[in-house]
Amino acid sequence: MTERTKPARRGRRTVARHGELTSPHPLSLILKIVGVVVAVVLVSGAGVAAYAAYDFTASIADKSVALEGQGEVPPDIGAIEGGVNLLLVGTDECEPKFKQYFGDRCTGADAGGQLNDVNMLVHISDSPRRVTVVSFPRDLMIPLPSCTAEDGSVNGETSKTQINEAWAHGGLSCVTKTVSEISGQNIPFAAKVSFGNVINITDAIGGVDVCIGNGGIKDPYTGIDWPAGPRNVQGIEALQFLRTRYGLENGSDLARISNQQQYMSSLARRLVSEEVLSDPATLYKLATTAVDNITPSESLANPMTMVQIALAVKNVPFEEIVFVQYPVDQDPYDDNRVVPNHEAADALWAALAANEPIQVTNDANLGGGVITAEPDPAATSTPVATPTPGSTETPAPTEEAVELPDSIPGTSAADRTCSAGNVRADG
């Protein structure tokens, strides 16, 4: 891709609206996948778990993908020093069953292609366990590495390309290699989901409860016209909610990431709720739906690996599950694109490498994607495992959190937010 030479514009931290882009966003569903496996193994019983593991192996091995350029995967996830990384990729594939919902994107000249519009790096720390999910904006301009495509051809490296073109450059392996290079992280595990995957998996748990703020959301591009207040989204509504951008106060792609993080936080709370964990039928439906709706790396196709990942995170408190956006600045050559803020990113990677608790300092209310809501005391943390009777274990000392730079937006799963709708509250 040729580098752009439009004169730079100076101003405050980027609020790029990315008005030329129309491709919709599905959401990668790491917490669903983790919840599915741990629920089946720990709750449904040995018989169901064994069947699910067999079905998983038989169904998913054939579509698994080898990852290029990543380190070897040890036999035990607990042996990965410093934790483990998993990349979740959401693609805008135009599946026949759902393409009628996506207008020009699935009827135009580009309908046969795919873009990796959602790229989320899930970092699971070692001891103590913490989970940090880093979302990379689809409009991020970075170099792409040399990648080998599925047909064996090699696409050379580029000097500056939009990150969501990495899928066309070499599929899941290339997206993983790209995120690995920009983050400096080894990523041994990866998986991909699409439009229909989002709908199917959301329906398997009975939907996700979200909150609409201001006076509501109106978005002609996704068909949303919803009033303010709580809403359970299922089916196509889940995808409409995750795609909406023009229905948000700011209308930017970065605001959409904040709104998607609201969905993920609510999803985490849903997965540990009694409605899911105490219902074997729901658990089994989750397991079989997950099998049918992800394309994993070869390293993730072993059901025991999924079990190990699930066990690693099952007792992580909500406040230690943090969703952040990779820090960016506006591209000086294009108002509709962003470039890395390496200084802020280095602070994030350093905190993760040291396994330090992190605290988001960015005010979520200023991004135009969400507004803060009153916390629900009953849903601020997940149950923490209690010591075995007679154990000499002592609680870990409280660590002082590292304050992230203000240029890194984010929330924790304990935070309660509502979509910053574009309808005025006063009518």
C-alpha cells in the first residue's frame, strides 16, 4: 500500500470518525469460549464432558490453522512463563444466511472478501491470574509482515497498511503474526469467528443484557431504533448492537470499541450467573455451539488445552478482567485512520510483563461510546476460590495498581456502563 502524503493536522488526542468505512464489526468471543469449556468440564458431569470433548476433537481438528512464526506450545499451559496469549479475530465474512442484514458490504464488489475487523489479544497472566483484553482498532495503520497464504503463496511485507487487511494477506496465521509483531508478544493460540458465529453463540446463552444510555440509539445503517434503558440482545440484535457506530454519541470506530467492551463485561457476568452455570442443558448447548462456530489454531484444537485455559481464568475477579484499547494517535496523513502511540503501548506491555494490576485512568464518559452507570453490588466480582479446610494458604497481599496513560481507554468487567446513545435525553 502506498503511504499517504496529505498534510498533517494538529490537534487533541484522536477522535477520528473514520467516516468512509462501512464494514460492520462482529465481536470475538473469548469469554464465551472459556466459559463453555469450564462449564462443561466442571458442572455438566463426566459423561457430558467426555462426549463434548470427543465431539470437539472430531469437529474442529479438520478446520484448524497452523500459526506461522510463533513459539512452541508447552504441554501444560501453566508452564508458560509470564502467562499466555490468545488472539481472537472477528471477520466480516458474508455468509449466505445473514448477508441480507449488511447492505452494500455483502452485495458490492468486495462481498467475496474478508477483513479482520475485530482483533483482540487476550493476555492471561501467570500467578496471580489476571486477564487483560487488548482491542486493536481496525483503522490502525502499521507495517504488515511477510505471510504465507493458504495456497502456499507468499505475500511480502508492507511499510504501512491498515491492520484489517492482514486476513487477506494470509488468513488467521497472518493476523496473529501481525499482532505479535506490533505487540512484541508471542501468541501461541488463536481463533476466528464471523457474523453468524456471533449470533449463534449469543443465542446459546439466552442473550446478553446491555444498557442504552442518553435518550436511546438510532442507527439507519444497522436498523437500530431503541429507547434508553436495559435491553437483552439476542439474534440479529446482538450483531446490530456490536456493529453500531452511528448510533453512538461520538460516531467513531474507537467509540464502537468502548461500546463492545460494555457487551463483553456483561457477557462475563452472564457466564458466571446461575442461569448458565446451573443449567446442564444450556452448558451443553454452549459447548456444541462453540465447536461449530470457531476456527481455531492447531494449538487450540486440543480440548484439554481449552480446559486448561478455562481453569486458569475461572476464579479471576471481575475487577481483574480489564478491557483496553491499544493506544493510538490520529494518522497525520489521513483523518480517517490512526497510528500507534508506541510510548503508551510500551507502558501497557511493561505492566503485563511484570504481571502488575493495571488501572485505567481514561474517563470513559469522554469517548462518546459509553457513559458510566451506577454499579450493581451483586455483580462487581466473581466468586474467588476459598482455601481448602486445614490449608495454610494466606491471602495474597494487595498490590498497588499501575496507572495506565490517559491515552489508553478501557474498563473492567466490574464496571457498569451504558451505550452513549445519539438520541438526546431531553427529546
